[in-house]
Amino acid sequence: MTNPSLLILPGDGIGPEVMAEVRKIIDWFGAKRGITFDVSEDLVGGCAYDKHGTPLHDDTMAKAQEVDAVLLGAVGGPKYDALDFSIKPERGLLRLRKEMDLYSNLRPAQCFDALADFSSLKKDVVAGLDIMIVRELTSGVYFGEPRGIFEEGNERVGINTQRYTESEIDRVARSAFELAMKRGKKLCSMEKANVMESGILWREVVTEVGKDYPEVELSHMYADAGAMQLTRWPKQFDVIVTDNLFGDLLSDLAAMLTGSLGMLPSASLGAPMDNGRPKALYEPVHGSAPDIAGQGKANPCACILSFAMALRYSFDMGDEATRLEQAVNAVLAQGIRTADLLNEEGITPATTAEMGDAVVAALDASL
Ligand code: NAD
Ligand code: IPM
Ligand code: MN
């Protein structure tokens, strides 16, 4: 049997720093669990632009289409601010999502016990929190046409278009209902049907799909009210399904329920391939964090937990995924934290590498 294949795209800023820690975890699974991946590495984002003049080379795109899973660090940075929009680092990531047709972006927000005190919200609001945001990832205002900056009379106009077809809503809704069936059987759909036609269609289609999942309790909320409810009492939610832009905002908001953006992983999944597994890209929710890049301060947990999601969703290794998640929890419980998870003066934060080493030690302890 051939080894499962993994394409690693560390990207820019803290991307390579956090990915170096994931490499340690991958090596640990090879050495201690006999789970070996065929790992290849390539460029995406600003570093790809520096080498090839494009944020994603066609060869890299082709590789991403062939492997069992892609693991990405982060893209972007101020160095690339002045680049033309079409070749900005972020376009590389958007191309991967679009061409791999990764329409269902799973962004779990789980509050690790050890961090319940750390959230900017009260402990009883977040303790034990375990919600899943399903963000539509390949359509909506991110990709709708017409788009651009145009001359109109004596001024310019910037245009983006929110656009959703029934089938696009149907497939992401189905993936959210399927997840809800495996979890708490509750799904809340968020849009703005009060002001947007795309929201009206979204609500209709989700309701229709819901008829195939009678066991799932379906509710609808306007996305602005949803943002409020997420901070008021997030534990009322189990699975949330929403569009591309609302999902982007709501998942960053949900990150702070868990303590730090440095903790939030994600899985971007497409339709099943011949082997029955979905096309998939795993990446932290956070970006390249230019303010802390190159200083060994980045929290590698979001990227490590993204690899755990790969174990679960691409490689059917749910038990090993849980082992890795528990190792992260154990490290946090020992009080080993990167700077983003500390607010008391006088405590020396762990470096990115120390955090990765601690997770490896916790994995050892799990055997
Ligand atoms: P960001 O997520 O990079 O950073 C926001 C804040 O969170 C910063 O203060 C940063 O230091 C902190 N932070 C983020 N990740 C952290 C981690 N792992 N450990 C500790 N602290 C962490 O968002 P931004 O500053 O708005 O964007 C910076 C660049 O990243 C931009 O070019 C943006 O387009 C890009 N970006 C990329 C992705 C991606 O690659 N998936 C996601 C979001 C933003
Ligand atoms: C994310 C990021 C991306 C997005 C950017 C970098 C293209 O913010 O993954 O959340 O807006 O989707
Ligand atoms: Mn985002």
C-alpha cells in the first residue's frame, strides 16, 4: 500500500515557523506510530511571487490537485501591499480553494479547558464550548461577477457581487447537516435575508435541504444578530452554516471565544474523490502575523490542530487526531503557553519551537 500524500505549503510570515512544528509532529507519527506520509513541500503566496512572479505556480496547483491533502501555513504581508491585486499573495490561496472546489470550510471553535480563564469573555460563557462554523468557501462576494474598480462619470466605483446559485447553497448546506448529524444535531443558518436576495434564496434552499435531515433542529438567524449571539451565549450553537464573507468574520470572532486566533484550525473540503475522501486543504484560520513574524513568538497550535483535522477528515485516523488534540490540551494544562495565551506580567512565554517540542513530549506521554 502506498503512503498517504501530503503537500505542505508553509507560505509567508509565521507560516514557515508554525509549519516547522507540524513537521516535528509528522515525524513523530512516522517514528512512533508507523504512520508515514509522503510529504512534499512547495511555495505559495508572497514567497512564490518572489521566486516565480506569481503567488501560485501552475505546477504547485497541479500538485495540490493530486495529493491526498494539502497543509498550508499562511500567506501575505506588508512587503506585498503594493503588488497588483491579481498577483497578491492572497490570490494564491483563493486560487487553491477555487480550483480544488473546496466549498465547505470547517472552522471549529473549541475552548480548551486550560484556556477557559483566558478568553476575553467570562469563563462560564466559554468553558466547554465546542461549535463548528461551516463557511461556504468558493462563491459569494469573494468570487461573484461583475467585480472591479471602474470609471463612472467623474469618479471611480468599486464593485463586488454577492452571488449564490441554488446548487452552491445546497451542497454546503448538506455538508453542514451531515456534520450536525454526527454532533449535537442542531444547525443554525446565518444570512441577511432581511436585506439581501441572496440571503432569501440561501434561507429557502437550506430549509429545503433540511427536509432530508428531519433529526436536525434547524434555525435561521440574521448574521448580525448571530454575531451578537455568538458573544452573548455561544454555547447555544452546535453547527453554524453561513456564506463566504459572513463566515470569514464570524470565525475570527469565534476565535476569540477560544482565547486566541493562534488556536483555531480549519479544514476546507470539496466533493469526494475516487477513494471516497474529500479533496482537502487544511490551514490555520490566522494569517501571516507580520507583527510577530521571525521572532519565535507564533503559537503553532492552530497549524498543529489543522494537521489533526487532516488526520480525521482525510486519513480516517480519528483516534490519532484525538490523541494530538489531547496532547495540545495537556501542554496548555501544564501552563506552557506562547505569548498570545498569556496576560500576566513576569511569566516567560514559550517560543514557537518550545511549544512544538512540548506537544511532541505530550504525544510521547500518551503512548
Ligand atoms: P493575522 O491573523 O495575521 O494577525 C492578526 C493578529 O493575530 C496579529 O496581532 C497577530 O500577531 C495575531 N496572531 C495571528 N496568528 C497568531 C499566532 N499563530 N500566534 C500568535 N499570534 C497570532 O491577520 P492580519 O494581521 O489581518 O493579516 C496579516 C496578513 O495575513 C495579511 O496579508 C492577510 O491578508 C493575511 N491573512 C492570511 C490568511 C491565510 O493565509 N489563511 C488568513 C488571514 C490573513
Ligand atoms: C481567511 C483569510 C482569507 C479569506 C484571505 C487571506 C484570502 O482571511 O482564510 O480567513 O478572506 O478568506
Ligand atoms: Mn479571515
